[in-house]
Amino acid sequence: MSTPAADPLSRERSHLSASRAALRAMREDVESLDIGDVTANWVNAQILERQIGERIKALADLSHTPLFFGRLDYLHAPGAERAEGAGGERLRPEDAYRTLHIGRRHVHDADGDPMVIDWRAPVSQPFYRASKKDPMDVGLRRRFGYTGGELTAYEDEHLSDPAEAAQASKLLQREIERPRVGPMRDIVATIQPEQDEIVRSGLGGTVCVQGGPGTGKTAVGLHRVAYLLYAHRDRLARTGTLVIGPNRSFLHYIEQVLPALGELSVRQATVDDLVAHVEVRGTDDAAAALVKGDARMAEVVRRALYAHVTMPSEPVVVVRGSRRWRVSASEVEEMVRELLDRGIRYGAAREALPQRIAHAVLVQMERSGEAPDDRVQDAVARNSAVKAAVKAIWPAVEPAKLVLRLLTDADYLAAHAEGVLDEDERKTVLWARAVRSVKAARWSAADAVLIDEVKDLIDRTPSLGHVVLDEAQDLSPMQYRAVGRRCTTGSATVLGDLAQGTTPWATRSWHEALAHLGKDDAVVEELTAGFRVPTDVIAYASRLLPHIAPGLTPVASVRENPGAFEVRQIRGDTDVVAACAESLTHEGSIGLIAADARIPALAQALRSAGIDHLAPGEETSNETRLTLVPASLAKGLEYDYVVLDEPQAVVDGEPDERTGLRRLYVALTRAVSGLTVTHAAPLPAQLS
């Protein structure tokens, strides 16, 4: 009989306890730092205190989050330093680093020897990529199973043993199918080889990930951010990172993933947040939004902006003391045309023009025997005559006022949209009534994007180091341009599924979308293995693909569990509530998804039955696990069990059938363990 000391599970538990103690010691070391003697002033002290606070947060030991989830036993040591063995024993130098525990963050002991290796480190890569075919010098890969933060099981793969047949990991499957309550969790323990290749791709290039429901594209994008911050921390600390999601509910759902991986500095926003230069109080109909979101509008607003530039008709005369210096109208016109030809920003050119005029004056001064310096040139540039000339030739423009005039003045719009928009398109975007001021205008989301375009034409939008754009298929070309402005000198990770595009302007091809983003050299990767959606559910939803995205490869579920699936004909809302009550007998989160117009009636039915429910964005708990979800907000969310109410109503809630079927495809694919479709009306013919 094995003794406890020889039991592998006991040794791994001991290593877990020792690692947690080491992490506590690391945190205590940071908390005990005295910065009184190392800060020269209060500004440095504030910065250092903030950095220390962030470090303390990053070293938090989350009790229900495993500190390590895997182990690699190398055949040959990948490092020469000493390390701790699995049971806490000191390994011989020649065995150092042969045994590595892989976790969410690096943990070292008091001597600086590693006890847990960060999953992003190069030496951890074989945990995700090694196989029987290519063991990558790994003799054994061990996965750990946890229950409530306690290590309860392990599973070994002997990758270099030809006698052992390759088998699917039961622990891996169990982790993928584990019930979820609360926000999205990381997938760091279950990243697959094809996902890992995307996660670890370099910072220099943009990657576009086409992934169907359940392929893990969102998680891949978030883990890619975490990896890039690890591999290029100094650079991204200077330039910044940003995650862009479709709505606030989605961002709330994913907001805990990066902090769980120790990354606390990544900003999250929607496209509307990025372009919030005016208060959005209005909405466009589909036709108007389609035209406003068209890339041709960029040319319309560019023309309108540069139409403010006029050629001079009089010379500029600068008086300094008793001398008068004259710059002819033709010479100033040459300066203006040169600035226009260079294609620099409107605002930068406007700032350059007075310096050009001043330089021409200085040349005349030097020819007359004077010796002016830079201070004189600056003084001339600020001269009232020069300022008046620049104001007349190259006036300041307020972006919102320009867009407002385009949308309310038919003649002004026609003048600048000639050859770009036809008459019907111009009528579509024009507002029905005049507006007194920018503040009084009922701006739409598409209007705010136009204002952002003008703002960037005037002054360059600062670029970030890396941007993750999720659910990208729903963006208009003008929205792509707005996002692209935020990463002109950086890179991007673009995530989406063409089949889930539910806006009238939804992306038709990634090549077209990436061109609007300014990243037409991006690599497009496709994920087709489904890890989240059960086999029977994705097979049913895929019946819609020929009608919504004919050229797209269907997702193939790799899960052994087919999942619970039922299509149930009902008589009324009480039967929908009964289906929800049945789902609540299972462990995990429940989503009742319905057409937006059906939400009030279903909410009343749930209240009458005494069933508490939440709205999207509100965090589920063990006490309240049911979320009532309008179909328009379901994208990107997931629930263990889903009850989908009246599929035909979901389709009918959209302006056209294709968009409605795409919305239905999204709703059908939100379930992780089971789906019940309830309907009193006939099902859409495409599901037959």
C-alpha cells in the first residue's frame, strides 16, 4: 500500500500549500516596502504608491481560483537554475526545472526559485502544444482537477511513451463543461493548440479571428492581451491597451477575465464610448444609419472640412516698429497649396501657416541686413495681421457644427456629396427639421462617429499599442475607421463571426472590414472547433447557416456530451415559465432569451410565478440564477441552460429576414449544457 508521502495527489497538495504560502510572502514583501527614502517629491511618491498598490492587487490569492492547473516533466532540463520539486524537495542542479507547475502567475520561494511558472512564459508553451506526434521534449503532462479551490484529482499523459495511446482528457472536458454562475472566467487551463497559436502571435501584426459560437474567440482575444502584456510589458505600458466590446452588458460579463490573470491596467470600452463627443439622444432608422455608416461619408466630411480653406486675395502686411514687411497674396497662396498637397491634418496645417508667413518675413529682414532669431519669427507669427490672415484663409472648425450643417442644410450636403451620394441617399440622412445649436441636436450614434471622423481630420487621434475589437462583424465601415484611428501605429486583434452579424451594415467579408480598419495586411485565422455549445444544439442552429452565411464552415462541436436539447410546442407564457423552472433544477446559470417585444410579458409571468430574475449585465448568484435576456443583447453572453422563446418572434423583430435569422442563430447558440426551444407559433421554415 502506498504511503501518504508517496501518494502523488498528496505531494501535489503539499506543493499547492507551499505555493500559496510563497505567494502570501511575496505579497507581504510588497506591502512592507517603505518608499519614504526613495521618492524625491510627492509626484514620484504618488506614482510609486499606485504601482505598489497595483502590484499588491496582482498578487492576490483568489481562494476559488487554482494557483496552478498543470505540470510539465521535461526529459531534459530547459534551465540550469535550481527549482523546487513537486513535493517541495530540493532538486539536484542537473534535474533543475525538469518539473514545472504551470499557473496563472509566477510564484517564487524565499530564495527566488520558481514554484509556479506563468502560463505565458516560453517554457510553459508545451503544456498547450505538445502532443504524441510532437512531444516537445516533454515526458509527462499532468492536468489537475479542482473543486471549490481544493485540488481533488490529476490526470497524466505520457507524451514520450509510444506504448500509451492518445486519449481525450476527461479533466479538460469537465473544466470546459463546468457550470458557470457570475461573469465570464478565463480559459487559461483549457487553451487548445490552435487557440494558443493565436494567443502567442507577435505584437507587430494584426490578427483577425473568425470563430463560430463556442469556439472561444473572445477568451482567445483576452488571453492574447494578457500574453502581449507579459511579453511586451514596457512598450504597452507606454502606449496602452484597449478592449472594445459591443455593449456595456458584454463588457461587464468579461471584465473579470484579465484581473484573474493578474492584468489590471487594460481599459474596456464600447465604440460609442470612444466617440462620445456629443450626447447621443436620438436614433436613426436603418436606412439612415446605413448611409451614415458607409465609408463614402468620410469623403463627404473631408470635402466639407477643407472647403473652409480659401485662397488669399490680399497681401499680408506686418508692421514692426517703423518697418512694414509685405508678403504677397500669390506667395501666401503658394504656402496654402503646398500645405494642402502635403495632406497633413487640418489643425496641424493651420498651425503651420502663420510660421510659414513669419518665415517669409524673416527672409526679407535678413536680406535688408537684420539678424532676426527664432523669437522674432514667433513674434511675427503672433502678429495681429498674420493671425487675421490665417483666420480668414484657414479658419478654425468645430467638428460637431460641421456635421450638424451637413445633416440640416440640403444645399450644403449636396455641394459636398456630389458624385459620392445620390439624391435619395442625401434625403435619407437629412434631418426633418432645423436645429438651433449643437446642444439642442438629438444626435444618433452614427452622427457621433461622423463627428469623430472630422475631429481626426483636424487633430490626429492618439494611437494605442494594441486594441482588441470583439463582435466586430456588427460594425459599420465608419465605425471600423474610428477604431482604426486608435491603433494606427499599433496592432489589433479582431474577433467576430460573419454569421452573427445582426446590423443592416454587418460585415460581408473580413478583407473588406480590415481595409476599413487600416489593417488590410492582417492575418485571418478561423476557429471551427466548438468547445462550449453542445453537439445537438450547434447542429440544430447550423441549419440556418446556408441562409445567413452560405460560405462559412459550420462549427464542429468536440464535446463528448451531446447536451440536453428539446423543441417544445406550448400554449402560452405559463409553459415558458415552467420550462425555466425545470432548467433551474440543474446547476448553473439560466438564460431566458426572447424577442425584445416579448420581454415585458415574460417578466410579468416570471413575477407571477414567484421566480426572481435579472437583466443582462446584472451578476448572477447562487440565489438568483435566471437572466431574462432581450434577443438584441444576447450576443457574446452564455448560460449553462437556455430557454429560447418563440423563434419566429425573434426573426420578426428585425427589419429584414436575413438579419432576423442571424439574430436567431445568436440566440440558439448561447447554451453551454442544454437548450429548450418553446413555441406556440410555427417555427421558421429554415429550421425544418
